[in-house]
Amino acid sequence: MFGFVVLAAILQLQGPKSLDIDPSKVQPPVVVPAGTVIPITLTTRITTKNAKDGDGIYGKTAFPITVDNKIVIPEGSNVRGKISEVKRPGRVKGKGELTLSFQTLVLPSGITVPLYTSLGGAGGSGERKGEATVQGESSKGEDAKTVGTTAATGGLIGVIAGGGKGAGVGGAGGAAVGTAAVLLSRGKDLVIEPGTQIEIVLDRPIEP
């Protein structure tokens, strides 16, 4: 008993063990630098026909991102964002536009990392416009085809009705009808299907 008391007294005098950590063994945080391109595959369908400002958009990283030969963002990590602006195509002219903002990365471990990004590429679904906007195709070619087809149909009807003399009248009437149809209809909506691969670019570094 006496020996136990003496041992306890000696331990108290020694105090707690040092908790100093060797700085050489501390690993610096892994940083994915600004400018890194992250390819993602969309998992949702987006279209200017029914999209609204604030709608969510979702995707998964298509390839692993490495730093110093170590995977820091595994393939299949979830990426979330929202639509910040929708512009439907106008009548006669104008193209559909979607402005996309990707804001959150969720790693398979469950860690959530905030993102600040711009758009790198639209994966063939449209053209990039500015830092975050995808622009759809023009409908000029289809509009011209509508006018031409209607004019040709009108011309054929004119020929049947009044011989050669009616062709010009029928063609002019058909062109007018085709032009009216174009004026009354919108252009081609921009549609980005699930599975489309687009690229986002980090505007700020992140520490996953």
C-alpha cells in the first residue's frame, strides 16, 4: 500500500506527458487549384421549355481528379447546382439559353464541399456563351424550310387549279402562309438530356 502511494506521488510530480507533434509528420491539406477542369455527367433533363430560375440540376463526376498522383475527387462524386436564368427562344429570331451554376460537391465519404465554378464546355448540347450560359441552336434553317415547303405546295395547287398561270399566285400564297406560321411559332428550345457530359472549371481552389 505504501509503495502504491509513493508511485502515485511520483507520477503527479512528473505531470502529463508532452503532446508535442513532430511538424515533419504533419501532412499539408490537399488543395485542388483554381482552373481545374472537372468533367461531369448530368443525371437530369434540362430544357428551356419548362425550366424555371432556381430549379436544381444534378450530375456526377465523369473522371477522377488527382493531385500529386492521388485521387482527391473520385469518379461518381455528386455535383449539385441550380439554374440561375432561363431564356426561351423568341419568334422569328433568338436562341434558347440556360445559365447553370454548380455550387456543391458531395464526395462518396459524405463530405460536402462548396464550389465556385464557371462553364468549360457544353458537350455538344449547345454553345457556351459567357462564363456559365449554354446557348441552343438557331431555327433559321427550319424556318426557311417551312416557308419553302409551303410555297412549293401552294405553287403545285396553283398549277392544278389554273394551269401554268396559277403557279406564281399559288407559290406566293403558300410563302405567305409559311411566313405566318414561322412568325406565330417559337424557335427551337434548348434541351440538355441526361447523360450529357459538360465541363465545369473551378474559379476558386477547394480542399476536399
